[in-house]
Amino acid sequence: MSTSKPTNLRIPGPTPVTPEILKEMSRLMINHRGEEFRHLIESVTKRLKVIYETNQDLHILTASGTGAMETAIVNTLSPGDNVLAITVGAFGDRFAKIAEIYGADVTVLRSALGESADPDKVMSELNNNPNIKAVLVTHNETSTGVTNDVESIAKIVKQDFGKLLLVDGVSSVGSVPLKTDDWKCDAVASASQKGWMAPPGLAFLSFSLESWKANASSTMPKFYFDLREYKKYMEIGQPPWTPNLSLFFALDKALDLMLTEGMHNVHARHVKTAQKFRDGVQELGLELLAKTESASNTITSVILPEGIDAKEFLYIARTEHNVELAGGQQALANKIFRIGHLGLVTDDEITETISAIKHSLEKLK
Amino acid sequence: MSTSKPTNLRIPGPTPVTPEILKEMSRLMINHRGEEFRHLIESVTKRLKVIYETNQDLHILTASGTGAMETAIVNTLSPGDNVLAITVGAFGDRFAKIAEIYGADVTVLRSALGESADPDKVMSELNNNPNIKAVLVTHNETSTGVTNDVESIAKIVKQDFGKLLLVDGVSSVGSVPLKTDDWKCDAVASASQKGWMAPPGLAFLSFSLESWKANASSTMPKFYFDLREYKKYMEIGQPPWTPNLSLFFALDKALDLMLTEGMHNVHARHVKTAQKFRDGVQELGLELLAKTESASNTITSVILPEGIDAKEFLYIARTEHNVELAGGQQALANKIFRIGHLGLVTDDEITETISAIKHSLEKLK
């Protein structure tokens, strides 16, 4: 373990975890089929539901966020089902691909990289395809730093058309408002290493009554991710498979901190922090990938100036200025860099990040 | 966090984790797509392979052991494939069920609870069913405390019949010898909370060249557990999805401790510890479920004396004697109790356990 100053970790997750939460990771093992764990899983689930703004089911999986996305699909759909996948980047593509691999008939509605989904286009797709059973949408696209207007999309999908709505909220829930029940989202996935301020390893999935109705006739194969097993075991306060105990301890503490701060304040803090990052990079003369109205409050994507090599830039920022930034993925590789600002970010970390970007670019000009 | 004496956790996993390993769980987050993690995953994988005694592929999943069992099946088989599932208890049944759910045509070869699989019967099943493509077997059945003779079974399955051999080694590898390459096991699953002395949350799967050949034509659907993604990403020292970093830190330390002790010594220690537990309970006049020749060196199942209620017995042992034992599962509920002795067990813990069993039974007589 290094005793030097910790790296300013500005990737879109894992996010930095505070010492008081990390300390919980070192607690002794307990029996996951005993009373102490029953109290823990019930209490953690209850508070996750508060933050999700749901009174319906929510289950905790020992998996990455991608596992929760797969769980949403395989527990509601059957091979041959028509699905509309709204994608605005790599994680939207991933959601579509999971559905395809399990045999769904997927129609893709794609936006240009950096743009959010247009609710009017969602409406016309649903008008044109009356057989569509479910709509997949990313709330916050981590690869581009774009937030979709899930509230408006949900109105169309749920109120106008009555379809299932499966949401990838991996990098949004807990940082950005998502009203699971009010908006009638049928399944919302998230993961512990995002705004929840815990290390990676647990994924969460809310699951509505309508999802359970769909589940009754869903024939996509599932075992590890079979939510019926999770539901059955949750009645005795257990998960079906051995859970990641240490992360339950950490999450217990992190949820306390979030709810003590108050979710209204947590959300407001993310808005303020994001604005500081956007202002900071624009003051350096840099251009943002996302349009102002859909810019994410958890991840900011910045267009790399002409002639700057992403790898060199990230290397200098990391090794000479202590700031770990993320590059672009797939089509955006070497075209953008990304700043993660989910969870706790101090003003010093913002200043240090902007300064690192400035000096790293200057060195490469 | 309690400051009282830690519970003597004698369930078959999670196993107690020593302070020096737990300390690693509290390390700061790093970039899982950076150099530091590349070194970590490469080093951890290399040492896992030493303990697995394999030079072939091995991948680390953010999942429970059940996830690795599912991974073995969905990456080698296709719906309609004929599979022979050798089961000697609840975890063998689980392996068979996963294959069935994903569409395999499963023939079950079942032994009485407490008995190990008979290699001769495996041979006759394979003679009778020439269409069998793969054989599933549990190395150490956690629900009964029985170890199957995988070496003899492997000889038949691999040398005599040339079938795929998928092994559930969840509660054996790292504690009990399993020679992955020598015995020609095509896939072996394990999980961090067993003999590896780390908390739960990571699962491991070795995967032979023959498994990769089977993979090329495998059509069972998979995404989160798609090993082709793991293989592709491992070339750049990354897993495809965000990994459980804290457990990689812990495992790094645990593997050091295991390899410094030497696997021969680790295995010998498990033999000795298991014998002490078996002797101890037999000296109390209790009967073991497993026959001597197949009794597990990681879990001991003890038959509950007539008239003793399992729940009451476990409650007294836990609350009055500080020892957390496990009950029986499914058909063995209220018929046996189980003692886990994987990983590190001190002589004091053995003495305390035997004494707790003695006094708890006396109180209930």
C-alpha cells in the first residue's frame, strides 16, 4: 500500500470511497444465512428503495452493473419478443446486444454520439411497431456523458403505449433523480461503484409488478440471475447464492451517509459539481461532446483538441498531475476524454483536475 | 462493529478471514482499466493457476460460485446436448438443474446422501449413452461433506470415453488436491469465500483447450458470463465488466500466504484438521453422515441424535458457545448439522467447536 497522496480518481467508476466506508470493508465475516445478515439485507434493501423512489421489489445481485442489465432482460422477455432499444452510446448498444443474444427481435433507435434520445422518435417507433413488448433505455450514457430524458420517454412508453420499460440506471440512480414508481419504470439497474460511493461488486435491480407479470410468461433461460429465486429467498432475508458480505457492510454505511445528507442535497451537489467541471474545461477553450440540455451531471465528455493523442494525454495527467481520467470508448476512442464526478467530489479535486487537464494539454501542444 | 470475541465461524463458507487479508479489503479504489490493475489481475491469475495445477486458461468472475458453474455450462454446451450429471447432493443437483434450464438433455446419476459417486456406474452410464457430450461432477459436495473420487471418474470420462468433464470444485480447490491438467478436467469452478480465505464475491473458472473447442459450437445464450469476452479482454489485462477490486486486493494477499505455506502443506493441514473434527465428534458418540473413505476434508456432516431439533441446537451453539455451525439442506434439513473447516482453522477453534457441540446437545437431552 502506497502512503503517497491518493490518486484523484476521475473515471466514471469505480468512484473514490471514503475511509469511513472503506473501513467497513474490513469487517469480519458472518453467516449469510443467519439473523445478523437478515437484518442487514432487509435494512440495505429498504434504504435502496428509498433512493430508487420505489415501493416495489428491489434485489441485490453479486455482480457488476452489466449483470443487472442482463437480469432485467432475461426475467421479463422471451425469445422472439419485439424490443425497441434506444441507444445513445456504448452502454445502450450493450443493452440491445444482451436482448439480441437471448433471442429478442430488437429494433434499434440510435442517436448521434453526444446527443440524447428524441422522445418524438420513440413515439413514432412505437406507432410503427405495434408488436413491441418492451423498451430499453439508458438513463445516463457513461460513454458519452449524456443523460436521456427518461421522464418524457416513460410517459410515452407507459402512459401512451403501455409497454414494459427497462432502464439502465447504472451511472444515474443515487446521483441524478430517477423516480422509479412515479415514472412507472419496470426495472432499473444500478451498481455499487457508481454514485453509491462503495467499491464495485454489487448490482441492484428494481422490479415492478408489471415486470413480475411479464416474468410469469418469460422463457429466456436464467439461473444465477433468476429473480424468482431472489424473491423466494428474500422472504427469509437471504439471497439465493452467497452474497458479497463486505460490500453489504460498506453499502450499509454509504446509504446512511446519503440519507443523512438527504437525496435532494445529494442531487443538488451533483448538479453543482458537474457545472463546475463543465465551466472549468470550457474556460480552457475546450468543447464538450454533450449538448448543454442533455449534459450528464455524473460524467463529462470533452472533445480532444486536434493533434492530441489520448493515451499520451491521459498518461501525463496521471503520472505528472495525479489525476486519473478516462478515454473514449469504441467510436470515440482518441476523440474524447471523460471526467467522472459521481459520488463525493471535493472542490480541491475539481481544481486539481482542471489544472491537470490544462497542463497536460500544454505539454503536448 | 463489535469488539467482543469473534464468532467461531464453522459454516462451509464464508470462512473466517484473517486481519492481514481483511486489511487489504480497505484499500483505495484504482482504475480497473489501468496498469496497476493489469499487473494485479495477471499476477493473481498466474498464482490461481499454480494452485489449480493448470497451464490452460483461468478467468475470474465477479459472481458467487454458482455463477462459475453456470459459466462452465453455457460456454461449452448447446440446447439438446446430452449431459450426464453425477450428483451426490444439493450442489450436484444444482449443476444438473443449470444444464437443464439452458436446454441440455440431462441424465442424472444419483448416489444416496452421504455416499460418493461410484466410478463403475459412471462407466456403465457412458456405455449406455454414447450420445453424452459432457459429464458434470461435484468434487466436494458441500451439502453432505462427501468428496468424490474425481481422479478415477476423470480417467473414465476423459481417457476411456473422451467426453467433456465439467467440475464443481467450489469447496475443494485450494484446500484439497485437484490436478486440473493431469486429470484433464475441462472446466473447474471455485469461489473466493472457500479455502481461499477471502470474502465472497469472486468466482474462478479454469477452461481447457477442449472446452474452447466445444465453445466454438456452443449456442447456449450468454452475455455476462461469456468467456470469449473474458478471453479477449484478458489480452489487455482487464476483465470485460467492472471487477470487484477489493477482493482482488484480498486475494492477492491470500494467495501469497497459501503459496508461502506451500500447497502440499496446505493440503496436509486440511487432512489433519478434518481428522481432528471427525475424531472429536465421534468421541462424543455422534455418527458421521459420510463414509470414512469419502469423508470430505473441508466439511464434516454429523447426524443429529434422535429427538434433537436442529434449529434449537444451532441456536444454543451460536448464542451460548460462540460457535456458528450449519444445518442440513433440503432432504437433510433437521437430520444433520455441518462443520466447515476450509481455510485457516486453529486448534483452539477445533476444541471450542467440539465443546460447543457437546454442551449444546447435553442441554437439549
